[in-house]
Amino acid sequence: MKKKDSQKKRHVVAWINKAEWDQVREYLYSKDYALQKIALHRISAWKARYANSTPVAMDCTADLVRCQVLDRSEKLDSHDLALLYGAALVRFTNLITERQQGKIARPLRRLAGNLNIPEWIVNLRHDVTHRKLPALKWCRKGCEVVLEWLQQEYWSRQLGGVSSADWEEQTDGEDEEMDLKKHEDELIARQKELEAYKNARELLISYEKEQYNACGMLEAKGNDTWPDPMADMNWILGEIKHFSMEFGELLIDVLLEDGFLIPTAEQLSSLSCDTSDNEFFCPTEPKLPPVFLRFWLPLLKTLNSQSFIHLFLEKLFAELKLASCEQGTHRMMFISGWISEVMLCNSNKIDYHFETKAQKKARMKDMIFVNRIQLRWQQLLSACLDAPCASTPHLLYLVLEDMEHPLPMETQQRLRQLCSIYTQTEPSEPDVEQRPRPIYTLESLHEKLQRSKRQSQSSQVHTQKRQTGEENKWSDAEIETAKLLRGSPWQLCSDQVLWKNYPLGKVPGQSDEPSCLMMENYSVMTVYEQPVELESGEPQGVCRPSASMRTADGHLWSHTDLSKLKTGLQLF
């Protein structure tokens, strides 16, 4: 669909006004190559202001006109000119049709036909790129045709002489096709995501059923040791592992839903987890019940990888932020428990030197992973502070203690104290030294106030002296600049001018005529009329040219004179 004129956005341009634009357009299409050179200089200034946003049509026009200027200067042979014209034509065809290309490449002839570019121009571009270089006359003809196309489709339309529609709008029908194709792709992706979500839930429910059956067998036998996975469980774990390779993020989202890693009251009751036990259900020091942890350990060990742990922690902290906003104690407690469990698995601060082999084996069996993982500590620290709740001080302590490059101790203590104050909880580290707060009296407060006033007054005096010194330096610089400009057409502006109200390249009081900055009177000095002063330490063998050698056409140097001049040259 075409955009309405009222919906077109305004943008900053590089030229001063419409008069400058019109003059450059006329000079570009002039038959006088001197005027064309002036227009090319103006476009170079515009390109410097545009940086990388120069319009493609303007850039192509400048390239083609530059070829014509070099052609009329008669300084290049036909082969070099054909190369220049060919490069400009190839650049024009590629840049103009580039915006018409979609995800699937389409022939340039079709794209050029949609833009009313003659087909033989595309063939000429193909010959320059892949075949023998065309004759110079065809390159010149192609340049003239393309410049005429640019004048009609770009330069004239900018002045409102023709329809204001851009050539890019001719592909609206194709854009609609692309939008429909994109919409269909989005629907297909959404359907695929829904099917993947359904499969993830079915796999996790199958896993839970197998684990509940194993839990029932434990209660029947009166055994506390969780059995190894059976054949059906191994098949389910294999399916979940294969599913996570393509939909790992979706699988974690489903795991963090209620009924899986966040158990319901019925699930806790079936696992014989007492919610009144303060040892495992304390918000300030969250822990997971051992039975519930062992229930999900086979699955988490199957999915265990560095990428999975990174994504798992990111999702947990994101869910903790949402749970803290919703004030959901049950969900917040289990999310904090899983974060704490992962951090403790990765911690190397705990000393297990005195444990027995049996204790070590039992500890390793109840861990999600054994080997330490390089976590994104700065990101975890920001995510932890961004989710304030009753468990945040404890989680912050775990993050600060386990960082690869720990923060300074004073910074750590301040973060913990601020977190405890914000969450209205006790510090998670009991041995934090509390600094004694000073006791203020009326006399001490009055003395502190007087001291601050004296410091403020001294700083104000110092600032005034510095400003006065800077003003004196600035006035001296203005005087020196005015002396240097004395007698020249330029003057130093001493008025207070708001330069932000004037566009780049324009000064206050300047007329709209683009040539207003040209000097009225100037003289031309040839090279031999310029004074040449040799240093006092010049070689003795250098001789100055005599007045008899001067002619109306300049100097006539002999071979000997040139050799003597070269010996006296100095390179800077």
C-alpha cells in the first residue's frame, strides 16, 4: 500500500536551501564541464555532511558526471574512459536495483524493467562485468541515457516538477507479496511452537509418572535410596535430550511452570514433603527438600551442559523478578531454592576435606553437575539485584562469594547491607562487622555546618578566579585574531549568536544566493611571479636565474639550470 503524503517523515538535508539544490541540478546537466566540476564539488560537500546516508541516486549521478568531465578534459585514452564509464554504469545498476531484491534473488532485467530502465543498459552492465569491455561510444550513450533517467526519476521529482511518487513505490505489489509470505511464515512458526510446547508437556508428564511409580516402590520397600532409571525412563530421558537440542529454551519455560520444578501442594504431599518444616521452607535461606531434588535430578543431569546452566539461571532470575512483584511466596521460595542449588554446585569455597568416601559419594550423587562452570557473573549480579525479595540477600551472598574476579570487600559489604535494608531482612552473612555509628551533639552539628559553609565559600572564590582568568585569555585571543584578520574580507564575530538556529554552511546575514561567499575582487599570480627566497645556508653551486631568461610565456630553463635548482631543493 502507498503511503499518504501526510505520513511522510521529514528528514535533514545537506543543502542550504532550494536555490542551492536547483543550481547544482542545472550545473550537473550543463554542457560546460567547468560548471559540472563546481556541481561535483558541492555534492562532495553534501556527502561529507551526509556521511553514509547520501542518496543513492545522487551518488550515481555524481559518478556518471565525473566520467563526462574526465572525457571532455581529453587527458585519458579510450580504454581508460571505457573502464570509468563501465564501473559507473555497473555501480548504478547494482545500487538502484538493490532495494528491490528480497530474500530470494531475482533477475536484474526484471527489476530494471519495473523501474523503467532500458534492458540494453542491463546488458551493457553484464558485458562490462562478465564479457569483453564494450566500445567507448556505447559507454557514452549508456551514461547519457542513465543521466536522463536520473533527472526524470530523482532530480526533477525532488522539486515537485513531476509526480511526487518515488520509484521505490513501484514495488508495492511485490512488498505486499513479501508481507503475506512473512505472515504465513509467522503462522507456521507459531503453529510449530504450539506443537513443540505440547510435546514438551507430554514428555515431562511422562517423566513425572515414571518417577511417581518409582517413589511408590520406595515406600513399599521402605528404602530411602532412589533407584537407577529403568528402561522406560531411559527412553523418556533420551527423547527429552533430543527435544532440548532444538527447543531448549521452550523446555526450560515449561519446566518452570507450576506442576514441574514448581510443585503444587498435592505433589509435595505425594512426595511426603512437610511444608511446615522451617529447615527447607525458610524464605531467607531457601533450600530444596532432598526428596524433591532427587525427583528431578535424573532429568537435570541429562540436560546438563554449560549452555543449559547459563540459560537455566537466566530464566530462574527472570521468574524470580516476576514472582517478587506478584508476592507469590510459594513460587518465589522454590525458584530461589533452585538458584541456590545451582550456585552451591558451582561453588569452590566450601571445604570438604574431612568428609568420608561414603559422604562424598552421597554428595556427588545429589548434585546437578560436578565440574565448575564459568558463569556470567556480572550478568548474574545485575539479575540478582533486579529481583528484590526475602531470598535476595542469601542469593547475593552466594554470587559474591563465587565470582571469578570478586569485587572489593568494602563494595561487597555495602551491597549486602543495602540489599538487607531494601528487603527488610537480616544480613545473610552473620560475621559482617558493623561499624560504630558516631554520636552527634548540637555543638558538633553546628561546627559541621560552619565547616561546610567555609568550604563552599572557598570553592566559590576559586571558581570565580578561574572564570575570570579564562575570560581574560579569551579576550586576548580575540584581539590577536582581529589583528590577523585586519585588511581581509573576513571579520571576527563578537555578537552572541545562537548557532543552532543556522544550518551548516550558513552564517548570519547571508543571502540565499549560493555564490554569496565568493570574493568580488581577486588577482591571479603565475608561478614565476611569486617571490622565492632561498635560505642563507644555500649551497654555493646554486645560481639564480637571470632576468634575461624571462619571456612572455614564462621561464625557459636549460638542462644545466634545472640540475642546479634540484641541488638547492629542500624536502619538508
